[in-house]
Amino acid sequence: MPLPLPTSRAEIERIQSERKRVSVERALQAPFHRERLRGIDLDRLDEPEEWARIPMLDKDELRALPPDRFLADFCIAGRGEVAEYWRSGGATGVPLFYPRTFEDMRYGMLSFARVFLGPGVGAGDTAHVSFPLGIHPVGQVFARAAQTEGIGTLWAGAGSSTPSAMQIQLLRDLQPTVWLGMSSYGIHLANLADAQDIDLAGGSVNTIMCSAEPLSSTKRAKIERMWGAQVFDTFGMTEAGMMGCESEAHDGFHVFTDLYFIEVIDQQSGLPVAEGEPGLLVVTPLWTNHATTFLRWNSGDIVTYRASGATEGPLSVFPVIRHAHRTVGFFKVRGVNINHQEFEDFMFGNAAVMDFKAELVTESGSDLFRVHVEIATGADEQALRDQLARATRDTFEVSPDVRVLARGTLAREFEASIKAPRFVDRRE
């Protein structure tokens, strides 16, 4: 790998000092940045006041550029230098496609390989990779990076690539020790296995690594219960790479600050927040900038920052961030907002609920909040329907229409989706 794991904070600070200057010098090659960076003193970048003079960059600014101008004005690599393109994340707006040079990919692969340090996965393990395989990098780069660490891989992809029933069969036949995928798909697979009376929790997988979507404590507990495995979350963004992962303490993401310079700032003042206080995460890639010139990237993530985590392992040299808030969807029903994440936690917190789908529908000219559920074998259907209706009304101030589905119904419906569509607006 191109950069060894740092052993001290002083080493990280030295790398940051050197690479911040390189990052700005590269950005100055891009027409997009020349006016924005006018007057920035390259010799004073380690001074917080001078660094803060660099304007923050957000996705709306880049989306305002036509694709040809994005490549010509923001990117600095020639076509012959580009190894691959990474699709931007997020579910809204027009996606951007970021070129990654062959040199970028050395550090991109390093960042993905490092996250295996958290759970202690390495040579001798076999990973079943259920992240989507395609132009979004997470699946294919995770699989390639695993192989650099001596980890055997099965490139299954999501259910749209390899049907979920076949994935369950492969999990039984090939006996992998690690499963990698989005948390929602992990629940989907576990529900499908349970509907077929397959004991996934008694299988070979002892470690699960998730990414690409929020993972609450309730969702984590459900996945661990259904799989009989320990869950480790990871954090990355296509503008940078895989930025960090959890340690065995599960107290947040250790950010690889020798690869990415991060700031946590107050959104109004732009000043750094106190340790442990929520603020906006701003990211500057220090090595994956041979093509794209991201400086002070507004990630949109609200996080808390601590200089040290609980682990004494190899990640202890890195600081820890925790998400304080992520932008999530919501339903508005008769003037009441129902946060998708909160409702998902509410549903999965009930052990009798195996899976669910929530819909907004229009009936007789009125909006109706309908909840479809699959329930555990042996649960009292009527009692659970009454309990969920009452608890939903008490918690969210909306009376739902609760309907019980046959086991496996939602698994079949979700099969073609990369992320299970548990919230659907069908209003006319």
C-alpha cells in the first residue's frame, strides 16, 4: 500500500501540512478555483484563519456546471490518466461522475482496505460482498481491497445482480465468515431466510460490515440478532474515498486523517465547534485529488468530533466522529411529520415485527397512513395489529391502517431494489 498506517498524531499533522499545500496547488490548476483561491497564502495554510478563507464547496455548485464544463473546469487529469469513474452518492438531484486516476486509485484502495482493521478481518477470512456492483464504487472497490488484504471474496452484488434466494444458498454452501452490504439489504436477506426456515444466525458469518446508509442502534441490534454476527459500520463518500470505520468499541467512526483533512464547524459562524458539540463536517481529500479538486467540501453531515476513541488498537491514532443528524425523508400526514428513520427504529424495536413497508395512500379523498407488516412465527396477529396501531398513534400522533402480510411477501417485492423501498408515497 502507498502509505503506512501512522503511529502518532505528530506524524499525521506533518502529512496534513504537506498535503494541504499540494491540494491547494492542484486546485489552482483548475479554472473553477482560480478566482475562488485568489489571495490565499500557500505559506500560511496551517494557520486556521488562512485556511478558513478558502470558500466551502457544495454539490449544488458542481451540479450547476454542464458535464463538459465540470470535466474541463473542475477536473485536472487528462483522459489517458483516468482509471475509472465514481458515481456521486445521494438520492436527489442529477448524479455527478468523478474521474479517478490510476494514482488516485492507489489511495482509494488503501482507504477501503483500512476499514478491515476495525473488526480485525484479514487473511483466512472469506467475504460475501452484497454491495451493489456497478458505477458506484462501494461494491467493486470493497471487493478488490479485500483481496489485497488476503481476504477471499464472493462478488455477489445486490439482489438485482444475484437473486437473494441464491445469495442465501451461497451463504450456506460457501460458509463465508464476513458479510458486506447495506444494512437494509442485510435485513432483507435475513427475513427471506427466516421465511424459508433457514437459521442464518446459526451460520458461518460472524462479522458484518455495512456502509452507504444510516445505521441506528435499533437497526444494528436487529441485524445482529437475525444474523448472529457483530455489526461494524463504515463511513465514506465518493468525493473522497472510504473515510473511516468503527473499532471494537463501536463509539463512532475513526477517520483516516492522514488521508483526509476534516473540520467540524458551526454552520452560522464557520468557526470550529468544541469537542463533542455538533457541527458541519467539511472534508479535504489529501491524496485522491489527482483529477478532482475538492477543497473544503461541505459533506452535509452533522457530526460530533472527539480527538480520541475508546480503542487501544491500530485505529487509536485517529479521531472519532459520530453522526448527530443525517438528512432523512419524512411523510407528512394530515399536518404531522413522520420521520422515516424514527419510524423504522420504532418498528424494528418490536421483536415480533420481521419486516414492514409504510405507504401514504389516498382513499375517499383523504390521506391514509398504511403500514404493512410481516410478523414472527407464533405472534398473535390481532394483538400485534392493535398494539402497533395504538403505539403508532401515541408516538407519532397518526392512526395507521395496519395490515399483516404473509411471510416472504416483502422480500419478493424488495428483490429488484438496491435499497428496500420501505417508505412509498402513493397518494393521487
